[in-house]
Amino acid sequence: MRANIDGHFLLIGLMAYPIRHSLSPKMQNIIYSKLDIPYVYLAFEVTQEKLPDAIKGLRALGLRGSAVSMPNKQTVCQYLDKLTPAVELIGACNTISNDDGVLTGYNTDGIGYMRSLKEAGVDVIGKKLTLLGGGGAASAIAVQAALDGVKKISIFNQKDECFDKIVEIVNRINAKTDCEAVVYDLADHSKLRQEIAESAVLCNATGIGMKPSEGKSLITDPTMLRKDLVVTDCIYSPRKTKLLEIAESQGCKTLNGMGMMLWQGHAQIKIWTGKEAPIDYVKEKMGFND
């Protein structure tokens, strides 16, 4: 607990709904305390309906910035002054920087995911990645993976409001990178089986597996998974989702969302402070290796 908070401290927010479960406030505040940076990071439950007022509040109160999570990552872009090229390609923002009243949108989700693979010794460059989901996290991962050199990306999503949006992003990936990306209907189980069989990595980028869907998995047939497949989940609470349990039963290497959270947060702190986060210290304090 920091005892030196005074009138010179600045606030960084986290706008999402629900968000009280998030480990980001704990992680970020550990870093600011260790680096002796006068910032405090707090979570705010902000629905899409309240988002316009929340952004006005960010401007009026002079917050240094804010993280953004579901369901606001795509909607928030329209309220910002500037977007990075990656955000324009993704169509979703998870990080806002307030620089003298100018709000710039960044996206560190894909950076965090790809860095987490690298740190775990997983090489997907030049190979195929299969993604479950078509929302903000999936879009960010797909774009960053394409930019980093993943050869093929197969995305499976329900025929819902996100489907047309992810199709647009895939079209941009195919037009602006050397990656070949395709979107399929999640209900096409035979195609899903085929694409997973040809992939080096399978990633769940949906909320299935966390509350209120804890104990559920989009993959229910263990035979879809093989021993040399790497299975990852963007969820970190619980640390072992039903998908990861099924994957472990098949002998797959598995990764939860803790690494993605760590490295996307590392990128955010670089944006807000210009400093490098003390990664080993954070891992120790957060119990990453427990």
C-alpha cells in the first residue's frame, strides 16, 4: 500500500464492464510503486451507454490515460482524437493516452499476446494460427500476428454482430500484410477440426471459460486437439479454463492469459511513462509461477 500519495499524483483508469475481477490494477500499481512513479491505477465499471460521459470525464479531470476492456474496445475509437495505424487496422483500442488534452488510442493486446508466446518459447512465425472469437481481443491478436509474420490465420466466430466486423479486418489484413486470413462460422465443426489440425497454435479469444461462462469451452471434443498443438487462452481468471484442462488431457502445451496481461500492461506503461516495467519483480509479486 502506497503511503506517499499526495496532490501531485495522476490517475489512470480502466474502463470496462464487468471489471472488478481484473488483476490489472494490482499489477500496474505494483509497478508504479516499484518505479516510484506518481500514478495510481483504478478500475471503473463503465458500460457502453456510459462510455461517452466517461471519456468526457477523463478529459475534464485530466487523467493521464485509461485502459479499455470489454465491451468498450471498439466503441471507444469514435470518441478519441487520434488513432495509431494499428488501431485503425484492428478497429479496437485498449489504451488511451492523454497528452495535454489530446486523446490517442493504442492497442497493446496483440503485442502482449505475441510477446507471451515468445517468452514461453512458442514459435508461430511462418505457421498457422487458429483463433476463436471475433471481438476486440481476437482482432488485435490477428492483426499483430499478421504484422509479425504469421503465415495463415483462421478465425472462427458466431454469426453475430461481430462477424461482419471481423470479415472487414480480415480483408484489411489480406490487403496490407503478407498473411492469409480467413473467417469461418464457429458452427462449422468439421472445418474447425480441419483448421486446428493444420495449425501450430489454437487461441481462445472469447470470454467462454470465465464468469459467467466458467467451466465451459468452445472445444468440447478432445480429439480435435493433438499433442504437438499449443493451446492458449486469453482468460487468466480462472488460470486453468475448461479448454486448457481438455488440452492438457491431450498432452498439449498450454498457456493462460497471465502472460498476455503482463506484456500488454508492459506496453501500456511504456506508453504512459516511457519506462520499462520490472517484469521479474511483477511475476514474483503477482505469483505468476505459482
